[in-house]
Amino acid sequence: MSEAFDAVDVIRAKRDRQELSSEQVAWVVDAYTREVVAEEQMAALAMAILLNGMERREIADWTQAMIDSGERMDFASLSRPTVDKHSTGGVGDKITLPLAPLVAACGAAVPQLSGRGLGHTGGTLDKLESVPGWRASLSNDEMLAQLEDVGAVVCAAGSGLAPADRRLYSLRDVTGTVESVPLIASSIMSKKIAEGTGALVLDVKVGSGAFMKDLESARELARTMVELGTDAGVTTVALLTEMGTPLGRTAGNALEVRESLDVLAGGGPEDVVELTVALAREMLQAAGVTGADPADALADGRAMDSWRAMIVAQGGDPDAELPTARETEQVVAEADGVLTRLDAYAVGVAAWRLGAGRARKEDPVQAGAGVEIHAKPGDRVRRGDPLLTLHTDTPERFPRAHQALEGGWTVEDGTSSGRPAIVLDRVG
Ligand code: URA
């Protein structure tokens, strides 16, 4: 078959800062999916996009081409409105775990197609897989039935959804081309639009533990994604949220499930509760569900009931003991004072090196590994107080985890200025 374009011409055009036509974009994504455009050609194009950017029209075309590379799901038959949440990824970000059952308990249906962790940010599926018996893979029919009965599903995205993104994301991961607004926005939004959710709330993380290190680039990513969603008929809003510090008091799979259970039981760390409730309110508003206050559903046990139903529906035992790591070591404060900084990236890398994350897609993760956080910015500490507990099954990992944490926190003289804000801005 003769091809409409030549890959080298498309790469050269973007290298030379030209706008790609709608036809060029549709062709290059489709030809990559058909394996006519080679990996090294797509890698070169991704780098040219990272360096030279894309216009809004090109990003919309790229997103559409990735949607068109696979199937689209349809939730129109459900009796409740659908709303999903997507986080751009952070350290200790377990929010999906309490949030999906909470929003379901308030009357919306939450189809949460999630991923596994890669690098220093954890994956929701890895966290839930620490619940004995729980399975991540569901057929489309099982997913629909669970959404109708329970109202919440967290499962693996099937391979039929935006397959072009699946390949491109793995390629970006090994070619230094992840941190590009056009590529991140089109990657996330192609999957969410293909998934067929009626409404979407984006949690765009800002800070050392996030892809977007500063507020301005996070705002640009948020605006781009909100426009893509709105243009596709999905009610979309974004919150920009703090990720300079890890969220909550744990980073690691079973550790984060335990903390989420505390939140569902009406307790848990303040920052996790605040963000869960803020996102739940946005989701219910975007879905058009009125009259339910998520804070009440957390306090009165309805969210916990919904969590138990969600876990049981996917083969999990909500009463089973969660795994714990075999070995622990502590990191202690070296001076009296106020903890003014605990770096999310350092904690994320430490948790990863302890075995909570993976370096390659096919690596296993340790369910019990990770970092427990005893002091958060704003807390007063005394010399010798534990700041962190490191957990792993394989103690030979401790030295590299300690190395990752070097320079990762600051204890200073002075008075506490309180906890930093979690929600920094809203776009939509
Ligand atoms: N998450 C995605 O799904 N894609 C990206 O490019 C970045 C984060």
C-alpha cells in the first residue's frame, strides 16, 4: 500500500518548527499503530514535539488520532451519571482509593481505568493488588455490571483503548520525552475520552514529586486538557494541587491502602481528607449530582460500605490482613526545630528503591515496601525523633533508599508556619 506521507518529512517539519496539518497528524499516529512508522522515527518526532511544541489544533488532532487508534466505551446505558478523576501522578497519591467509593456512595458512577506505577510515582493498581484476592482485569461487561450495582470500579484499562498511546507512552518513558504538555495532555485525554466518561475532574500535581515542577506549566497543562475535554463533550475541570511534599503519611502499596482505610473510617491525615473531599465535590458537581455532602458520607460509614462492595466485586477480601514488609529502618531528626521541607521526589525515589515501584514494566513490586512519614512540614521535631520509617522485604535496598533521602528534608529553628495549602488553583 502506498502511504500518504513520508515519516522523515513529518519529522523534519516539526524539527523546523512548522505546524503539522490535520492529515499529517492523523497519518503519522495511524502509521505508527500499524508499525509503518518505526520506533526510532516516532522517538525523533516526540523529541521534536517536546522541543518545539504544538498548536492547540495540532494537539486536538493528535488526541483524536490516538482515540481513533482503538475502541470507545459507552456508559450511556447506566442509570447514574458517570464521572472520572485523573491525577497526573505524585508521591503518596492514594486519593483514588477513598475517592471512587466515596463518590459512588453519593450517587454517581465512577469508572476508574487506572495504571501501574513506573518510576517514582506509584500506580493505583499496584496499591489495590496488595488486597488479597483483588483482581485488576475486568471485561467490559463486568465493568458495566459493577458500575450499575456498586457505582465504582477501579480496573486496568483494556489494551483496546487508545493503543497508540500505550506504545507511545512506553517509548517516551525511555527517550526522555515524557515532560511535554502536548504529549501529556493528548495521552491522558485520549484515554479518558475513549473511556466514555460523561464528566472528568483532573488533579494536576505541581512540585518536585510531579511532572510539572512549577505552577505556570501546570496551569498550561490543565488549560490544555480542560479544552480538549470540553471540545469532546466531556464536562472537564482541573484542580492544581501541591506535590512538593508527599501526600499523607505513607508512600508504598499496602501502606497506602491502610491509610485510605483510615480515611474511609472517618479519620486519616488532614491533607488526604481535604483533597479527597475537594475532588469529590468537584466530581459530583461536574456529574450534576446535587444534595449529597461527601464529608457526611465519609463520617457516617457509607463510603466504607461502598469500598467493601467494590473490593468484594473484584474478588478481594476487605477483612484480610494487608501484607507488611519483613524489615524496617528509621530515619531520625538530627536537630531540634521545625520541619520546613520534606521533598516529595526524594521520598518517592526512596519508596521505589525499597521495592514499592518498578524500573521496568515487567518487574514485580513488593506489596509491603515503602516509606512511612512521622513528621510533615510545619511539625516541630526534637533531635532523635523518628522522621521516616523505611519498609522492605530486601534489606540490601536500605543504603540506596537512605541515599535518595540525603538532603530531602530541612529542620530549622523558628516557629511553625502551619501546613501548606493543598488546592492551589482551579481551571474550568
Ligand atoms: N499519564 C499519562 O497517562 N500520560 C502521560 O503522558 C503522563 C501521565
